[in-house]
Amino acid sequence: MSSRLPAAVLWDMDGTLVDTEPYWMAAEGPLVESYGGTWTKEQALHMVGLGLEDAARLLQDAGVRMDVAAIVQHLTDEVLASLLRDGVPFRPGARELLKALKDAGVKTALVTMSMRRMAQTVVDLIDFDAFDVIVAGDDVTRPKPYPDPYLQGSELLGVDPHQVVAIEDSPNGLRAAVASGAVTLGVPLMVSLTGVGAHALWPTLEGRTVGDLADLYTDHRPEGSA
């Protein structure tokens, strides 16, 4: 493997690899409304990138009279049903770049705050061996924006977190990746990432190559990293 390449690329899932944010929003609104509340687009956007337990507490604040674990289970079930019905809605260029990284021998991890059963379902629906490891929301003590998920992903891959690229679509996710020491790439979807601290912002992954990621890593890797 070329020394210009990162030791690994760590991918967020919802909104970065796959455009499942509409599935989550479609599950949130009816749940709030079933308890007589209202759910606005602004409230939904505020949920992007949150750990599911934190998101559940916001739904409780909106009037949902269920405990946190029950809310998480309900939302996960709803989104899983959408995935199984409609398939994996990859963001433009994401599948192609992920496949090219695997073909180039670059290690990959999926680092998501969704539950493991959700992440595993997405991975199982991909038509190639996409990820070496999965770090899910129920695998970590502290969710994004803490660095723990990315540090854990790097540890499981056996790589230095300063030698990886992390790809994210949300401010909380980017904050986690930046705090871990990774070279960070933001690919915004629902919310702006300006000023969050990413090393680069790309409007899309469409047309992007392994060489583009190698250039990003070479330009921004910490001094002394291989």
C-alpha cells in the first residue's frame, strides 16, 4: 500500500455513507404526534448526528411518554423496516469510493451512533465485504461528539488515529473525529459544517477517488505520521 494512503478510512453511516436521515425524520414525527405533540423540521435537523439516547431525550422533551430505551428501539425498528423495504440509499459516490478503498487494501471501519443491529443490517445489504470493523452506538460509553467512537475504531483496526481519515456529515460527528486526531473530511447533507474544524469540506463524494483521499491525508496528516 502506498505510504501516501492513510492507514484506514473511518466512515460515519447515517447521512455520510447512506442517506437514511429522511427515514429517521419520518419515524420521529409520527411518534411525537402520537402523543399529541408537534415536530418541526428545525427540531429534526437538531437531531442529526446525535447519539440515539440523546435524541430520545429530545423526543421526551417534545412529549413522547416512553423511556429512552423504548424510543431507541422504536426508531431503530422503523428505520430498519424502511431499509429492508427500500434498500440501502447510498449517498452519491460513497459506494464507489468505499469499494475503491477496499480494492486498494485500505482498512475501513463503520463508526456510527446507530445501534449495532442497524449498522449490521446496512453492512449486510452491501454487495461486497465493505468494512473490517463496526463501532456502533451501543458499543461505546460516550457517543459523538466525544472522540471515543473514532478512537475505538482505530484501536480495533490496530492503527494510530493520527494515521486515518474520518468522513462525516454532521457537526457532532466532525467534532468527534477532530478530537480523535484523525484527518477529517466533511461531506454535508442536512446541516452546514462550516467552522466545525474539518480539514476539508467536499460537497459530494461523487467522482472522488482514492488518490483524492491520499492527497487530503498527505496535506493534513500530523507531523511525524507515516
